[in-house]
Amino acid sequence: MSRLLDGAEGIDLETARVLAGVLGGNAQFWMTREAQYHEDQSRLAADAWARSLPTKDMRSFGWLPKTDDWIARIDACLQYFDVPDVASWNGSYGRMLSSAKFRTSTKASTSEVAVAAWLRQAEIQSRTLSAARWSPGALRSSLSQLRALTRIKDPAEFIPKLTELCGAAGVLVAVVRSPSGCPASGVARFLDGGTPLIALSGRYLADDHFWFTFFHEVGHVLLHGAGEIYVDDFSHQDIEAINGVELEADRFAGETLFPPHLRSAVPTRKLAARDVIRLAHEVGVSPGVVVGQLQFSGRLGFHEMNYLKRRFRWNGTSLEMA
């Protein structure tokens, strides 16, 4: 009885018959109580799962409808992920996150369910995009055109061009606002059909960070291929803790944005704003991108010339000029 009351042991047919003989009822009555207990346990687990999601942000972003009670909230969350129950969610998104390669800040608070909600929204938005057959060669050939997009100030103008250029090479790109608990700047993954998907969160709302993240994810797609999911956050990291794959993607992004043969044009003297603007013109990128690269290489302090970076803001779920 103690084990039954503690939940350490269930009611099987033999136990049900004993209970019926001692306490009354019949064996079917006690077997029904056992089934109801497990059903209630499943509901409680589902409620805990739904409450762990960033539902406030998800409703604010229009990802979830408003619900009147906890059961409706569970149903809405399951429908969002297109799964029948939490066990199915664990078998798909839970398993996917457990195998994902997370490059995150040790100072950032990361919720895997929040990351899953963001990844799911990227999947949903990618369905509205068109893409040709995946071609690594076509993507490499478009790198100079993609780099030139950094000179466009307004996200409302460059994001459609970004998705169009990448789509022509068979790559889907979604710019999705991240909810609370998801510090990711970007992700690179391959969908079940073999199509690459790059998701960008616009975190830090600055052009240098946005474009470095994008080309970092392109590096993952081109250099590392299918089979892994790379979730990247670039804040406050210990460079010694970053693995070789991430360093390769970093190098690819840096060399694409600021080719090595042009870095030699950087004056060795103390830099002025006009030097950065001239370099940006020669490289063919925005001044903010050059500032970011010079800060990363140590030629500028992280407090210097940030006024040359273009700033963005979120208006609902749309990224726009600040």
C-alpha cells in the first residue's frame, strides 16, 4: 500500500483484484482508476511543458492564439509544433536539440524549449519562400552579390534581396525575432528534404553583427554540410572554448566580408572615421561591417566608432531601421 500511495508501484490486474476484495468495487474499477491516474500525470507533464515555453512572447509575436484555460494552451502549443503530444515533441524537437551544436555564451540564459519555438517559427516562415535545387557552387558564386547587400541600409529592402539571392542557390533564409530564453543569433541546418535553412534573429540590432552571423551560417552550410544543426550566439565567449568547426565558420565569414588581400590596405597608424569609410568603399561593404571586423581583429576597441554601425529595431515581427 505504501508503494502504491507513493506512486512507486502501479495497479496491475492482480493488485486490482486484491483491492477489490479488501476495499470494495471490482477489478475493472481499480484498473480504471489507474488509467485515469496516468492520464492526469500526462496532463500535468504537458502543462509543465507548455508553461516552460515563452508563451507570452509567442502570443505577442502572433505565433500562438490567446487561450482561456490551461488545456487550450496545451493544445495550442502542440498545434504550433504540429505534434499530437509531448512524447512526440520529445521524439522530434527534443531529440533534435539534444544533438544540436550550441555555440552560446556562458553568461546567457538559454532555454532549449525557447530555442525550439524559434526554430519552429523559422520552419513555418520558410514555407512561404521558394528555393531552387540546392547548389553549393551557385551559393559560392553569389557571395560577392550577397556581400554587396551590406551597403543597403533598410532591412525592408535588403532582406527580400537576401532571400531571393539565397533562394536561387537553393538556400532558405528566415529572419525571425527570438523569444525570451533564446539568445541565438543564427542557426544553420538542413531540412528533411536536404534544403539548407539559415535563420537569423537580428540580435544586437546592428548591421555588423547581422551580416557576420549570416556569413558565419553560410560557412556552416558550405563547409560542414548536412547532418548537424549549428545554433550560434556570439556574445562574451571564451575564444579558447570554441571548437574548430566554429573557428572555420568565423574565418569564412571574416574573409568573405573583408578579404585578406584588402586587409593589407588598413593603415598602421591610428585610424580615423574617414579611413574606415574609405576602406568600406574599397571592400564594397558598409562602414559598420568594417568597424566590426576591425574591432574583432583588435585594430579598434569595442567602444570605438560604433556610431558608424547601422542600427535596427523590431517593430512587432518586422526588422526595420532604427
